[in-house]
Amino acid sequence: MSLLEIDDIHTYYGESHILEGVSLEVEDGEVVALIGRNGVGKTTTLRSVLQLTAPRSGSITYRGEELVGKRTHEVADLGVGWIPEERRVFSQLSVTENIRVAVPKGGDVDAALELAFDTFPALAERSEANAGALSGGQQQMLAIARGLVGENDLLLIDEPSEGLAPQIVSDVAEAVQNAAREATVLLVEQNLPLAMDLADRFYLLDNGQVVEDGEATSGVTDDERIRRYLSA
Amino acid sequence: MSAIVPTLLAELATLPLVSYIDTLGQFLRPSTLVGVFVRGLSKSAIYVMIASGLTLVFGLMGVLNFAHGSLTMIGAYLGGLVMVLAVTGASGTVSRFAFFLVAVLVVFGALSALGGVIEVGLIRPLYDRPPIYQILLTFGVTLVLDELVRIVTLFYGLQPISEWQAALGTKPEPLTATIRLGSTTVSGLALFEILFGVVTVAAVWAFLTRTRYGLVVRAGSEDSEMTEALGIDVRRVFTTVFALGTGIAGIAGALLMWDPVWGASVPLAAETLLPAFVVVIVGGLGTFRGTVVAALIVGMIDAVTTWWFVNAVEFTGLPEMFIFLILVVTLIVRPQGLFGVAEVGGH
């Protein structure tokens, strides 16, 4: 049994049919990349897992438990963390408060803060600053730290390098690798070399369907067929 | 045209400018300033109490609760009922204050429960609809509640008098007296209102900044979807905050039952809703800090203009116009309010 199994899900925004039968599996301990052009349904796949945009049909199981029909906080309680695109840190809360709010009820807040600040020392230096005052890279680290302290076994990470300066991207890649040591990762990433560098396997989405999958190797970035999908 | 100009000039010449300068001198006397300042603070205290619940609910849920004033009005009647039943002619000052605390607890409990029922039963099914549905619903709720209270009060003969005199009569003696502050005197009730407002603000502030639930509320106010994805049942938080907001509205009403300017009366619903809207819009929709600052500004301007229009112009309706003038200027100059963000999102 895979940690996460998505089976033939169909997800809509209003009347727009976004996911047209996506199926994929993520094994415990893996980093799986979901790649594809803008608008092919990568983010919608993550939102479907979290039931933020619930599929109209199909099945999503996590450790064998059906997620479709659950509420988002119930999915999160099972150990599924979300690190969304554009970070979505709580800008009016301090760094410490952003981490505290992500600790499950009854969890050890001090241990969570220690984990977050040990993993990302740059955050420790700005622990009392409002998250809105952090740089883009620091906000991304905070978003990942929030996922880490949530005691999650599966992290859904959406476009972690989006909008960041090239010199910051390597820091964020390191942060994702840190996260991958703590949890299984389903990673949405448009930066193909970065995705292949971080992932064990990949799925290529196009028009709401999985069109390719395989081992994540540097050779994938040179694959003409895949490059065509990404540039079409 | 040629006839109008000399007439205007003649009228301007007759304006009592000297009288206004005299009035300015009178206004600037320390005793007057202290008196106006205390009255401003007491108005601010009332405004912050009636607006706190409204801003908490809007900040978290994006719901502009038009029934808020009606809940304040019900709080005034319910608080008054507890006081009228408990207070006898033999009740002393201490016992009257003690009864008032009991009334506050009863009102808070009852109004919170009512708020919880309204949120779960009426508003929750409409969260996925455009905001106009919630506005229309809460407007409908206010009409129903006002009529219900009108029917009950008419049945028991509590209306049509504008204030419920029996409730007013339960005030402890220090609140009916005036207290000397230096060279001026202020009403005991004004000082009590200030104290009560400060306690309310401190309690809400402590809740928001010192408790995990408050942290969740602040996070949910900024981005409820992200908060839910962190494993927090945001719907339950919605219910709690709506109940808390209506409870605070009720407490404000319990305080207003003793104020002869307000009193327990059906029109109290509209009379408190409008300034509450002004305060939350001026402060920035959904920001508690903004609500506190806006309440101070609006209260002070209200007190100053009231003094001027009573002592210089003798047109008592104008101070209320000034409150709405503040609203108009804010909407033109800074539509998001003093502490609001340009766009409220996350809902």
C-alpha cells in the first residue's frame, strides 16, 4: 500500500474541468515531483488531496484511508502538510507565532520552535519580526518550517522556487531537502532541473492528465518529448 | 444678484464672531478641557464596546453583521431585566454592583448562545455564497429581533417610553453622582463606562495575543484557508468568535441600559449599529487595534463637537453628522481605514 494513492480524480473549478482522471502514487519516504506547464492542474492536484478543491469523482487514499469527503482540517490532522505557492505566511503574525500556530493542539511548542530554528537559523535571527517583513526566501523557509513542525508525514510543496532570486533558490532547495529528511514529499515545481535534482520520481501533467512518469534523473531534462510538453 | 451680495455681507457682519472667540476661550479652560476629555473617553469606551464584536466577526469571517445592534439592544433589556428583578429599594451600592456583574455574566452567556445559534443555523449555510447573502440575512435577523423585542416590551408596557426607566433606576448611587476632578466635575457613570471599556479592550486584547485560540483567530482572519490546512477547524472558530462577538455586543448593551443618553429601548439597535459601523470602517475593517484607535478618535471628536454645538451653535443634531463626516472623509482619503490593508482576502 502506497502512502498516498490518487486514483482517477476529476476536479472542477465551477464548470471548468481541471483534472481529467489523474492517478498517481507516492511511496513512504519518497520525493515525487509533479511537473508540467502553467495551468495543467499541478496545484489543483495538491488542493484536491487537501480537499480544498474536492474532486467530484475518483478516490484519494492516505495510508489506506479515503480522503475524499473529509474536511481540510481532518486531512491535515492525519499528517498531511501543505506548503502553498506564494508561501501564504501570516504576514501580521511574528515568525514565532507563525510556527506556534502550526503546532498541533497539545504539541510541544518549544520543541517545534527548536526544530524550526535549528533547521533554518536565518529565521531564529528574526523570530520576533512580522512574517510580512521577511524576504521572499525567508518567507519560503518559514512556510517550510511551518510544514515541518506540523508533525506531518506527507508534505505537499507547491512551487517553492517561484518568484525567488536565483541565488536564493539553492537555499530553498536545501530547505526542501531538509524537509524531505523529515517527511515524504509531493513537490510541484516548474524549474525542471531543480525538480529532477530534488525528486526520486516524477509525474508529468498535461491538460489535467498524467502523460509521463518515471525516475527523476538529469537525463529527463534533456528528453525532447518532455521538453516539448513543458514548452508547448 | 446685485441685491443678494449686500444681503450676504450684511448677514456675515452680524455673525457673532466675538461670541465665538469668547466660547473658544471658555473651551480652552483646563476645567472644560478635562470635562470634554472625560466625556470623549466615555464615548470612546462605549464605541469600542459596541464595535469590538463587529470587527472580530468581520475580520475572521468576512461577515458584516447587521444584527449586531439588535444584539446590543437585547443585551440592554436582558441586563435591565436582571437588575430590575434583583435590585430592591434596600439594595446598597455594593450589592448593586454585584448584581450588575451577575447581569453582565447572564447577558454574555445568553447572547453568546444566541450568537452561536444564529451562526450555526443561519449564517453557516451561506458561507459559500457572495457576501450580499449574509448582509441580507443579518439585516433580516435584525428586523425580526427588533420586532420581537417591540412586541414583548409593548406587552409588558415597557414602551413607548424611549428609555426603560426601571432599568435606569437600578444604578448604584456613585454612578448617579458627579465626581470632582480638580476644578471640574465629571459624572460617575462616565468614569464607570471608561473603566468598563478599558477592561473590555484589555480582555479582548489578552484573548487575541495571549491565548492559542486568539492566535488562531488572528491567523484565520488573515487566511482562513491556510489556517484550516494547518489542521484547525476554522468553522468551529467561526462559531466561537461569532458567539464571542455577540456576547461582547450584549455586554455593551448591559452597560448602556444605565446611560440616560442611550437606555434600554428598541431604537438602541440602530443607534448603536451606525456608530459601530463608523468605528470599524475608520479603524479598518477587521482590525481590533484599528477599532480601538478609531473609537478614541470618533469619541473625542464627538465630545468636542457636542460641546461646541451645545455651547456655541446650539444645534444638537450636528455632532452626529460629524461622526458620519469622519466616515465620509475616511472612505475618500483612505478607504481601507487607518489600520486596514488595501484588500481583505483569505476568505
